[in-house]
Amino acid sequence: MELLAFGKTGWGDELFYATLMTLAVSVTAMLIGFFFALIFTPLKLSKNKFLNLIGNCYTTVIRGVPELLVIYLFFFGGSGAIMYVASIFGYFEYIEINAFITGSFAIGIISGAYSTEVFRGAIQSIDRGQFEASKVLGIKKHIQFYKVVLPQMLRLAIPNLSNVWQITLKDTSLISVTGLVEIMRQSYIAAGSTRDPLFFYSFAAVLYLLLTYLSMKFINKLEVKYSRGY
Amino acid sequence: MINSFPKLLSATLITLKLLSASLFFGLFIGLLFAILRMNKNPIINKFAYGYSYVFRGTPLLVQIFIIYFGLGQIEYLRSTMLWVILKEPYWCAIIAFALNTGAYTSEILRSAFQTIKPGFIEAGKSLGISNKIIFYKIQIPIAIRQSLPAYGNEIILMLKGTSLASTVTLMDLTGVAKYIISTTFKPIEVFIVAGSIYLFMTFLVHSTIKYLERKFSY
């Protein structure tokens, strides 16, 4: 138990901050994912064949390629790409992006592909009549989206989004390969310096279980809230 | 880009070996735990539920690390025959993958078994067919058909999961891709080649499952 003590003698506080880091990366990645979903869901639903193709390419490629490969692409290719863009604007210094940003961006793009599929499914399962009714009532396009489509879509999407959240949370363990100190990386460091990998990796597993368990509790509450009246 | 292709292709072989071995063992584990989940004894039932909850609630990376780095720490294990298997990263990866996919497979199979209409089983019983034969000839074929779409997704998830073998020094497709990226600093080209190989495999799995679904539909 002294291995988990807070302060200089144990790894308690380090692991606590690492857990917060995992949460921070997951939330950031999820939000970046929503942003991507916001762009690609309309493309996937669009009637234009070309836009449709772009949307399908995004979800197919990202969901068909291992997460680790995407992370390596961002980790090794990220700063190169930024430096290339910067060189166009006449900035030639070396730019290093921090691991948090590359990590959450990589996980965010992956999570976005799953969110896109969820939103597409949710919008498609809204009754056609709802769209027609709001059109007949002369409601403007953006108000129709916020007041008619969005509330119904969220209700249908929340159960599946909770799966996306779980996937995202578990995917963040992969960013440990880039050196960002989240649960996995901290356990790796602790296991290395105490030569007790069994304890620390098992403890990491417990932390992840705790995170998934608590977030499920929270999401269930949200689900109840959004399905009022059904 | 072209130079890296043969190396990546030979690494694909290791990925495929890992995938097929873990799916093979995972299917047995999944079937076993699905049957345990449907057991009426609450202790057995809870045990099976706990197994699938733990393996589905933690990242695959943690599971591999516990098995590869963690189990070697137990002195007792080092002296048994098991150590011959557990000191190899290849087998550790397969054990972790099989246990992980086993947990998901057990959930898929369980829900497939539960969606079988009770009428089918009752019909079998009223015809005087023994419970064993009802299970093998009625429940299993229907469950296979029911679980095909979900199991196809699981195969694709597992295919992507095998990439984690590269974290325990195995040179699978992702491992070799990373090695080439870190020596040549051409991340995008290597990503395109390795990614296409993965996509091609995903596509093959997807179309095979679609074909089987059509074949087994009733």
C-alpha cells in the first residue's frame, strides 16, 4: 500500500494527476470528435455524390486502420506538416507541438469517425414527417436544426455516444507511446522504477474500470433526462 | 514508398497469424463464457459477467502489459511449464487478444442465444429431441446466423487490435510501419501503404461476412 502513498515516497499523487490527464485528453478528443462529426455528418447525408464520397472515405479509412497507426502518423508527421505550412508563411524555425495536442487530435479524429456514424444513424431515424411538418410551418433551416432535429437526435444518439466515449477513453491509453504522462505512461514509469509491473498495471486497469463505471452512471442520468416524455 | 512494400507485406503475415490464432481461441472462450452467463447459478453467472465487464472496460494495452510484463514477476509461474509460453511475447499477445475478444464474443453470443424464439426450443422438446441435440442442432445454428454481423465487426476490431502487439516488441504490420517511419521520416507515405493493407484486409473480412450472412439467411 505504501507504493500508492501521496508525496515523495509513493506513486499516489502521480497516478492521480495521470488519471486527470487521461480524463482531460478523453474530453478534448471527444470534443474534437464532435467538431469533425459536425463537418462530416452533413457530407455523409448529402445528396451530392462527391461530398458523399468524402464523408464515406473519412469514416471508412479511420475505422478500418488501427488507432496506433493513426497516432504514429500524427506523432511523426504532425510537426513536419505544421512546419511545412509555417514555411509557406515564411517561418523556418523548428516547431514542436506538445504531446497533449497531437494526442488529443489523433484520438479526436478517430472518435469523430465513430461519432459521425452515430449522428448519421440518429438523424436518419428521425421521422420524415418531422422535417416536413417544420417545413410546412415555415420554420427557418437553422431553427429547424436546433429546435426540431437536434433534441430528437440527441435522445437517439446518447446510448451510442456512450459507446463512443468508452472507445475514446480506452484509446487514450495508446497515446502513452508518444510520451504523454497519462495513466498508462505513469504506470510504465512507476513499474520501471519499482520493478513491480504486475501491481501497477493491475492498478491502471482498476483506474480505467473506475472511469468507465463512473461515466456510465453519469451517462445513464443524461439518458433519463433526454428521454423525458417518451 | 515502393521499397517499403515487401517489408510491410511480410509483416502482414505476422498480423494475420496473430489475428487467426486469437480469433480461434477467443471463439472457444467466448462460447464457454456465453454458456456460463446463461447458467442459473448466480455465482457462475456473476463470474462470467465480471470477466466480460473487466475485459471490456479496460484498454487492450493494459491487458497485454499485465500479461507480458506483470505475470513474469510471479516467481512461482517462472518455475512451471507455463513459463515456456509466457516468456514469448508472441504467445503473451495471443493470450491477451484471445481473452479480450473472448469477452466481446461472449456478449455477442449471449445476446444471439437470447433472441432465439422460445418456440423453437419448445418445438424441439415436444418432438422429444434431447437437450443436447436441441443445443447443437437448433440453438447453435440460429445463434451463428444472429451473431454474424456483430461478429464481423468484432473481427475487424481485433484486426486493428493486433497492432498493439508492436508494443511488446513484435514486428507486426504496425510495428514494421513504425520502424520504417522512424528510420526514413516519411510518415505519410508509410501510413498510406500500411493503411491500405489494413483497409484491404478489413474489406475482405467485411465481404466474407456479407457473403456468409446471405448464405445462412433463412
